[in-house]
Amino acid sequence: MNRTVSSRISWWAALAVGVAVIASPVVAADFGPVPMLKVDAKKAALGKRLFFDARLSGDAGVSCSTCHIPEKGFGDGLALSKAYPGSDGFRNTPTLINTAHKAAWFHDGRLGTNLNDVTREMITETYVMNMDMRLMQERVKQDPVYVKMFKDAGYGEPSNGSVRKAIPEYLKTLTSRGSPFDAGKMSAAAQSGFELFKGKAGCSQCHSGPRFSDDTPHNLGVPENPEIWSNPARHMTYVAFGMFMGIENYMNIRRDVGAHIRTHKADGSDIGKFMTPTLRELTHTGPYMHNGVMKTLEDVVAFYNRGGGDDINKDPRIKPLSLSQEESANLVAFLQSLSGQPLTGPEHVWKDPINVNYAVIKDWLKQKN
Amino acid sequence: MKKGKTLSHAIVAASLGIAGLGFGFSAAADVNPPLAALGMPPVPRDNPQTPEKIELGKLLFFDSRIGGDASVSCADCHVPKQGWGFNDPISRGYPGVIHWRNSQTVINAAYLGKLFWVGAAKSLEAQAPGAALGAVSGNGERDMVEARLAFIPEYVKRFNQVFGDDWPKVNNVWKAMAAFERTLIHNDTPFDKFMRGDRSALSEEQVRGFQLFQGKANCVECHNGPLLTDQKFYNLGVPRAEDWSESGLAQITFRYEQLAKGVTEKLYRKIKDDAGLYYRTKQKSDMGKFRTPPLRYTAYTAPFMHNGSFFDFDEIVDFYNEGGGTNEFTDGVMAKNKTKLLKKLGLTDEEKADLVAFLESLSGEEIKMTTPKLPPYAPLPAVVQAN
């Protein structure tokens, strides 16, 4: 994988974002509904169709929605994601709900520019959709439905550039709504869980703001998922990733280095840091953590209650909490209250069947390409 | 990662090298190198043949894990039972796409200094990555190839033995494949036997065809030397592939190839045929030119020409008898592009039959091979943590 200039730049941009966030301390008042984003309806509708169309991948067999499934909160319900045929994934598929509100993406935060770049990354990445953008453009151009939709959306003729604009426009429609927390309809248990969250349990030190995330990587000592290292199909994907990202000694490590690929600290103190994820929509998006090692929210709370995992570089704020059983249950109830209505209606899901057989352009010799 | 750009750059680099080589030859006096029996292929000094390397190359040639989705091997488009090519006019492609040219046989590719229909690679070592990584052929990617091979203990062992690699290196994949291809040679045809002195190897009919080939039909103008090719480029007026008017899938690839080959927007809009050598040189006068193919093993490799327009030798001979044909690059202002070397031949039916009989003498026994048993994946052993 050739390291491109743009991906280098994006790491720096990601760093810059991290710094900016640390510089502005988060206050409790930051919690609250995630604001809806202004979207261009026609562009978003086009992006929606593209998101559900497998022809955007090299073998025309994988769409964004293969891994980001609406019914699973736009995750996939698996501990570790699938990959493009030929291997398997080594990370948990994150939810895409509220992703348009972020400024650095992926579990390691390696992309810090914009969703246009994230979209390109997903489409072209060998182990995700393995697509040559030029071939994608010509496939899209072959479909009369797209030709019309691109035109109506003001993009003119279908192009790879406008695909990378339309999909992010669609992603902007995926904003949480209707959670008991936002509606002020939390149960008493959830209410006391919220107090613990901000107080005794110390969760809000990292899970802050409307999305409950500081968008910064931390080391919690989350254990490795042994499946990655015992299953060649997953391990090889990590090796390919390691080669491209310049992970030192990539053949001989058996751990996901996380944000180290951005910061490359010589002492390795940044190994094992992962981005704080949003806590919204958790009831739809398990298993949890970057590698899906925790099946339930009870497991997650028990993990924090124990003081996290074992790691010399563990964040000092992660320490045993001595939560009672009831307190733990309340904390779980609070986390559950952060999940809203599933985004599974036609507003968010392309419901019409997509005719994936490419119609022939009639009278081809007389038509302009 | 970051697909696309890499391949086209590689091809540009390769083609520059070739352009440099090509010209020296054409300056030489216009004497056609004589037809002759075929010897052994050249072996590059930096990639000597060894039995272990050849065996490794054979496994890799048949191993679909080199391709993007681990379902397409070299042997899927260079099928031993289909003349080590592919029997459709236009080759199958990577899953979800179709190719846009006829799949060439790999038999005797070892002798060629200009590979592919437009000579875009100058060695087998340089050709293989184009085939394995191109979006409409292998759609593979270097890091992923290396990563997959590292999980096949048998390969780790063999790459170590053959190349001294700690972990299999992708450049050595191409070297091993090339070494294997250098064993896929066909130099014991009736024609070769004849040229080595066995006068009974050709029938009378074939001998007459041989004379026509060198005389009245003037095939030898381009199909000359021991390989029966001058490895130069001509526009014969081979008609455009019908597929492009009839199949949406083919139309997609056609346009994709224009982008991949870096044509101007203006040309992209109007082009309706494969411009051949033009994509490398960007000279209008090269539009529609393709490399003269070698003619051995053709009894097994139909359909013929860069787009598979012709299904048998009779059609080929009729085509030449008419002085070739027409295509998008032989009309009007482009008329100069068609080679002046083709003229109506005025062959009688008997002469045509003789010529066909001679073409048949350029193929001997079919080269058969079954898919070898491929070694499986296995997990890597745990290691002691360094950090």
C-alpha cells in the first residue's frame, strides 16, 4: 500500500484536532441532544442509494451497509467486522450514527480531515471495498437512475468526486433522536446512574459532550481479542494494515497498537490507546470496545468497576470504583437511556430494490461517453 | 490501499523503457529475420532458473490468494485447457467486471521482449504485477499479497529456500511466476522439426502454405524470425469488439480503461474503439496498433486478435486475403494508420487451405497441467513481546 500524501496530512490534522479538544475543558452542560445537521435532501437521497449499493466495491459484492447495518445501529452486531472477501476484519465496526459530528475517525483516530476522505478510504481500502475509484465512477455512470439523481442533485454527471460528497451528505442525516435522556424521560435508576456517571464513577472525564465523547484516545487496558491472532484471516488483515501504517515489527506483535500509528512514540507509551467512542445508541451496537471483547453493557461496567484492564500505560483515571451491584445496574440503565429511535425507516434506508444489472447504452456508437 | 494510480505509473515507467528499445531496430535494413526453429528462451541474469523456484512459481500461478478477493488466479484467465488463455473473445475479468481484451496465451511468452497486446511490459517479471494488481484482472494489492503469503507456512519455507526471504516478498512472487512461465515453452512443433531438418514433418500442403507464408501472402513481413513475430505494432484494421455495443458491463470497462490509460477528456468522450499502442505513446499515428503476436500454439488459442474478433484460421486468412479490414482508426483522417503492408492477396481457395494447413503446423502437442494442491493457511505462532 503506497502511503499517500493525503493520508499523512490527515494524521497531522487528526493530531491538531486532538490538541484542540484537550485545550477546551468539557463541562457538564455540554450533555444534551445532538443537534440535527442541515442537509441537502437530494444529495442525501443520492448518498443513501450509494450507501446501500454493492457495486461500489471491487467485486460488486460489498456495500457500506454490509458492515454498517441500520438495524444494528449502523454497526454489524459482530465482535470483529467482516472484510472484503479474502480476509476478515480486526476491529469492531463502529456505529455511523452521529459520525458526521466527529472530527477524527476510526478507533485509532487516524483520519482527521473529513468524511469525504473517510468515504474514499472505505471504498479504496483493500480489505474494505477494494475499489478503483475510476471503475466505480464508470459503474455509476452506467446506471440511468444515478445519472438522473446526480443531475437532480446538482452534481452534473456522476463522478467519483461527487460520490465522495453525496455519501457524507447522507451520513449527516444519521443523528440520534428521541432517547429517554434527551426527552427527559429517564427512569429513576437511569437518573441515579447519570449522577454516578458524572460523579463517583468518573465516566464523564472522557465521555463528555452531546455524543459523550472527548474524541481523544486513551488506554483503558482493554484486553486483546485472541481471535485476531489465532485466525489467519484476521491476523493477515492486521499485518497488511501494519505494513501500510508503518507499525514497527508488525510481523512479531500480537496486539493492536491503536493510536500509536499516529503518534509513533518511541517508548511505546501510546500503544493501546483508542478513541473514546460515543455512548449513544449502545443498545443497538454491541459487542463493545475497538475489538468487541465485551458482549454486554454489564460486562463494560464490571470492567470499569474492576479498574479496567492490565497495562503499564493505562490511563491513571481508570481505577477500581467500588460500585455496588445496584450502582452498577443504575449505570447500565443510564447507558441504555442514551439510545433513541432506530434509524431504520425509509428516511434513512434505501428501500427500493437496486437493479444491479448494468443496462446497455443503446446506440452506443452515436452516444458521447 | 489507495488503489488506482500505482498501476498506471508502473505501466508508464515500463513503456518508457520499451520505447527506447524499439526504435533502434526499425532503423536496421529491411531484411526480415529468417524463419527458424525455436531454441530456448533467454533467462535474465538476476533471476536464474532453479527447480525449486519453478515449482514455487507454479503454485503461485495457480493460487487465487494472489488476487484481490482470493478467488482469481493467473490460471483462471490463462486456463491450461483453453490454450493457457481464455476462450471468449474478450477475457473474463475480475469478479464483477469483464476485461476488454482477449487473454493471450502464456505459452512462449518467455521469449517476448514486449508483453501484452501493446507491449506495455518488457519482461515477465515486470508483466506479472500488472496482471495481478490491475482492477479488471487480479485487483490484488502488494501489502495484502505479502500478508496472505506470510500465513502459508509452506510458502514461508519455500520463499526462504529460494530467495532467502524471512517473509515472502511480493517482488519474488513475480520472479517465481516468471521462472515458471519460462518453462511453458512450445518449440517442438512440426514446423520446428521441419526447420531442424526433418523434411517429413510437414505435409505437402503445409510446405506449399509455408511458401505462401513467405511469398505471395507475405505474412513473413511481420511474422518473422524464430518466434514468428517482429514484435512491432501495426493497425491491420481489425474491427472493433461487438461487446461494447451490446453489453453494459463491457461499456463500463471500456470507459474505465480510457481513464486508466490517461486519455484526454476530449478523447474519452468520443472514442469507441481500443486505441492500442496510442495509450503508451499518445501519438495519434499509433492508434489501433497492436503487437504482432507469435504464432505457435495457436491451434489451442482461438479466438484470435486483441479483441478475439476471429474464431478460426479460415477467418484469419480471409481477412488477410481482403487486405485486412477497417476500424475507427483507419477511416478518414486516420486512414494513414492502417499498415501499408497489407494488400489484397488474391489467394485461390486451394492456396487459402494451404496457408491454413501451414498455420496448423505451428502447434504440436497440447501442454497439459492440472491444478497443483495448494498449501493451506495456518496461524502464526505466538511471540515474546519485544516492547
